[in-house]
Amino acid sequence: MALRGEVLDKFSQLITTALGLVAALAWNTAIQNLFDSVFGEAGARLAGQFLYATLITIVVIFATIAVSRAAERTKRAEEEQHGEGEPEG
């Protein structure tokens, strides 16, 4: 039974990662098209790509920090909840 649960857990992680990649690629295309329309296709294309890469990197850094903090808070809350229900011994 434990193996089945572990396989389902890994499968769930893989599906979630794959769907996240699909969403990221869709956003990537949309944002690149936005930059093309703002900066023009030929003019400042390289500068636009560097600006795009910089902005995306900054967004990813802050999103990663926010998700890590939320996960840590959730983990602590679950540990406190499980700790309160156990009898002292």
C-alpha cells in the first residue's frame, strides 16, 4: 500500500510540474509578444530580451521566496496541530 501511495504522489508531482511548464511557456510567449509590441520587432530587440530576462528573474525570485515562506508556515502549523493532539508520555 505504501508503494502505491508513493507512486501516486510522484505521479501527481510530475503532472503538476508538467502543467506548470505548459503554463510558463504560454506566459513566456505572451510576454515576449508584449515586449515586441512595446519595443518593436527589429528595434531594441536585444535590449528588450535582456530587460525581459531581468524582470522575469526578479519575479521568480520573489515568487520563490513567497512560496517557500507559505510552505514553511503551513508545515509549522501542521506540526503544531499534530503536536497538540498527542498525549504526553
